[in-house]
Amino acid sequence: MTVLNFNRQKSRAAELEARLVRLADVQPVLTLNYLVKGWLSRRGLSMLYGPSNAGKTFVALDIAMHIAAGQTWRECRVNGGSVLYVAAEGGAGVRNRLAALKRERPEIADAPLTLLPVSLDLHSAGDALALCEIIPDGEPALVVIDTLARSMGDGDENTAKDAAMFVRNCDLIREATGAHVMVVHHTGKDEDRGARGSSALRAAVDTEIHVTSEGEIVCKKQRDMAIAGPLHFALRDLRLGEDEDGDPVTSAVVEAAAPPAKVRKPLSGKNEVAMQALADALREHGESRSGPMYPAGRQVVHVDRWREACSAHGLTSGASESAARTAFMRAKTKLMDLNEVREWGGHVWRVQPDD
């Protein structure tokens, strides 16, 4: 080992020794450690993802502007500061979105948010180091990388090794600036399977936020905070002016929305047959029963009558008695799980109003 390497190793050992914490010195951390309470931690790493055209950049900009202004976001306290927003996809779109935000919220129009509309290569350390050098505020609260796909350079987001390199450079930015780094990313073809790419990306982040195609903002992962409940949003168009041809130029702003009404999916297959059998049993043998556990003004029928009707419909016939009982119990359990049927005291009824 050369003298230079030996001295470097001794220096690193001293650095590590200074970070040691003995059990006797461990105390609860009660200081404010959030950027957006319940959603983003200070100095953390998050991934905000969603399908194309779901509004994820609008949501990311909305969060970023509130952090820069130090103003409450969706009734959540903000411990704000300056923001650098790296719009790797560039173009006029992100400028118009910020212009729309400024017009809609003039009180935060002077917030310390800086836009960098260029692609970065965070597969290697060069751009990460350069970014740290040019950040206008030496201690930003938030750095947004939008999007991961445009910031991977020659890396492959599906490869664990390349994903780890990207994460390492995000960590470099966090450590050098003290900022929380938020990465905007896409889902794959199946939105329900989460952000696309290597699982190393999802494993590394402290927070995962899913912006759905139905206008939901859903926290999927929190390393150090309780998971917040889902929020709902809508995009409202805003006219910014006219282009050279006299046509309107528009963008949109995020606004809070009520949860959408749940759509009751129609039954099919064996579930539909079992419900038809229950309708027949109620029509032929239905009765009203009094008591706090029975539905007021709703017909009920003994479970044996429903079982007989299921047999008549062929749902449980043509098998042994044991197999028929199992088939009926499976159908009943499934419909109860779907909140279509309830049972009490040997009687069953439909959750939905009788036809």
C-alpha cells in the first residue's frame, strides 16, 4: 500500500469514527424532519411516478412551487426553501405550466424556484457534480429530476447496476446540497405494477408517490413516516395568450377534487348466476324480519332457500353433496366480499336495494 493510499484510508477511518453513535447516546429524534409533512422528508429521495398524460409533471410542479414558497400544500405543512427543477424533457410545455401557476397563484409568483430545461446524464458522476456547482442557492430544499428516462444517459433503467449508478448520483446531489431529490418517472404498460424499471430504483427511495390516471395522488411507500391518505386532483385549463397565428395558447393548473364516485362493476359468471338465484329465492320466499341486525324495509330469505335456488340454476348441481356445499359457500363468500350480500341469523339479503 502506497503512503498516499494509507493516508487516504486513515482519513476515511477517522471520518467514519466521528460518525459512530453509541447506544447510550441514542435519543429519539423530535426535530422537524419533513419537507411536506406526511409526504416528503428533508434530504430524502423520492420517486413520483405515473402513466403518460396522467398529470405527474403538473403535480410535481405544484408540490415544488409550494415548497419554494414555503406555503401549505393540500393542508400539509411545508418546511420549504429554494427549488431547482430539472426539466429534462425541456420544451415550452414546462415553461407554460409554470407560467400558468404564476398567473393562478400570484402570491407565490416570486418563489425561489429555478428551472433547468436540459437533459442530464446521471448514469455518470460528471453531470451530478456539475449540477451541484451551478445550483443558485447553495442549500436548496428540493431538486426535481423530470424525468428519470431522460436523465439516464447511456444507462438502462431496467438494469440493476445502471439503476444503482443513477441512485448513487442522486445521493451525491443530496449529500452535497442537503436537498431532497424527487425523481419523476413513468409506469410500465400495467399501471398497477408500479414504476417501470429495475426494482433497485424502488428499493432505494424513501418515498413512492403514484399519480394515477384517475386523478389520485397515492403514497405507496414511506421509509420513516406514516403513509398519508390518498389525495384527488383535477387539471383546469388556463389560457395564457395567443400564438403567431392568433390561436389560443393554454396550459393547466392542479386543483383539489373530490374523490370520484365508485362505479359498481356488473357481476359476471358464477357470481351473476348466484345473484340471480338469490333474486328468485327472495321473490318466492322473501320475508321481512325485525331487529337491529336486519335491513329495514328489505326482504330477506333463509340461506337454505338460496342454496336450493343455486342448485336449480345449475350452480351446485351435478356433484356430490359435499362438493355442492363447497361450491355454494364459495359463491356466498365471494358475493359477501364484493359487498353484494349480507347474512345474519341464517337469513341473507341483497346489499343493493331490491328491484
